[in-house]
Amino acid sequence: MVYQFKITSIENSEFLRVIEIDAERSFADLHWCIQNCCQYTSDQLASFFVAGDNFGIQKEITFLDCGKNGSRIEVMGKTKLHDILSDTGQRLLYVFDFFSDRSFYIELTEIYMKKHLQENQVTEIQGDAPAQVLEEELQDQGQVILETENGYQDYGDLDDYTEIFGEMEDLIEGD
């Protein structure tokens, strides 16, 4: 059985990824597929949240084992897709930036019953993925602004400074 997922972002209306993955795969496999197709690095925490009506959270599937038994938290590497998902239209929230509370909306759009995949497939790519960490995006914008501002600021050579303010020894001796 193969699941087809549609992944969208509220940050970029042009962003779309469609992924096909075997239902026997784990949520960790889906996580790595999303990371790769968005060109994200693996140094950030991420979690899936099984969404109910209006994306109300029912269960968390986290990358790290928090050791909480009996809670509504599963571990990606131990949880198969078919253990949680069984119907088209089911939705997930994939949080990829916990510090800025940024996520993708994921919907199970198709289930192909008599099909199996050895490798995950990204069947559709539209638009650019949002920056993995919001700070990176802000830093890029800030760097452009800083470079523009620095173009206007020219303090000249150190000799000019000395001519204007005098030698440092003169300032100290003046006390």
C-alpha cells in the first residue's frame, strides 16, 4: 500500500510538495523525505502532530524518544505510517521550526492499495520551501540591509581620524 501526501505551507502559497511513500515506512522516513525535498539540514528538531477537525492536535509523533510511557507521544522511528493513518483526508501538522512555531500542513490525499514502493518519491515540486529556521531568513535580509548601509558609511583612513581628534597620548595627557 502506498500513501500520497500533499504538503503545503501557510508562509508561501506557491509552495507544494507531493510525496508518495510506502505505508510500511515509518514517520522517520517521511520526515527525512520532507527534509531532503525542502533542502533542510538535519540539525533541527521536528515533530508530526496528528490533526483532528480544524487541525486540532490529537497525538504527537516526535523524532526524539522523550521516555513518556502512556502519553499521546509516539516516536517517529518506531511508528509506521499505517499504524496512525488509514483514511484519505487525514491531516498532519509537521513542525520544523519549534522556536518560531512554523510548520507544514500535510494531507493524505490518495491510498494506492495494490502498489508498493522501495524508495520514497517526490512527484511534484512547486515553489520554494520556506527557510528552515526563521532566523536564517531574517539574517539574509539583515545582511542585505547592512551591506547597503555600510556603502553609505565611509569614515576614511586612520590618518584622517588623527587629524580631527589628535593623538591618543594628547587626549590622555590633557586630563
